[in-house]
Amino acid sequence: MRHLEPPDTVDHVECVAEPSAARAQCGKCGTTIAGGSIVDAMPEPDDAGQMGMLRTIFCPHCSHLQTWVEACNAAGRPIGMILTGPCFYRGQRVVARFLTRHPEAAGVLQR
């Protein structure tokens, strides 16, 4: 069963990383995750026709999944501009299922 944490329960963390499709920052603790650990879905247009893709990271510090939708260029590559999110998912089952399907997300931290 998924568990979505409402935004009002998330502590504010100021993003210190420059916008980049090559890395992501945890919205709870600020840990920077290298691009090789970001799991991308296929790009899709939204209702306004803007291309975006669902991106997911596992934060090894907070032990949760974080998802967001990021804008894409004409070639379908993420450009670092967040369209919606982030959303946070917790729970051993949901995290274990995700990491089983995507072992590459299991933790390349970037300093």
C-alpha cells in the first residue's frame, strides 16, 4: 500500500543544487543523488501539451521514494525544470518493490 506524505508534513529544505537533469536533491534532507540513480518514465505531454516525465529517486538517508514530473526538451530528455511535485512515498514494501525493479536507484550519492 502506498503512503503519500502531504506537503504540510515535509520540512522545508532549501535546494542548493543548480537545476540539472544530471542529479536530484532530496526534498526532505537535501541529499544530492547522482543522475545514474534517477529512474525515468517515458516522456508524456500534459493537458497543456508540455512534455514531461515522471522521475523517481530513493533517498538512502531518509529511506523514502521521491517522485516529481520534470519538463523535457523536444528530444524527450529532462531539462531540470520541475512541473509538479515532489511527492514522497514511505514503507518497506513500496521501497523494496521499487528497488527490486530498479536496483540502479539504490544509492549513488553525489557531493
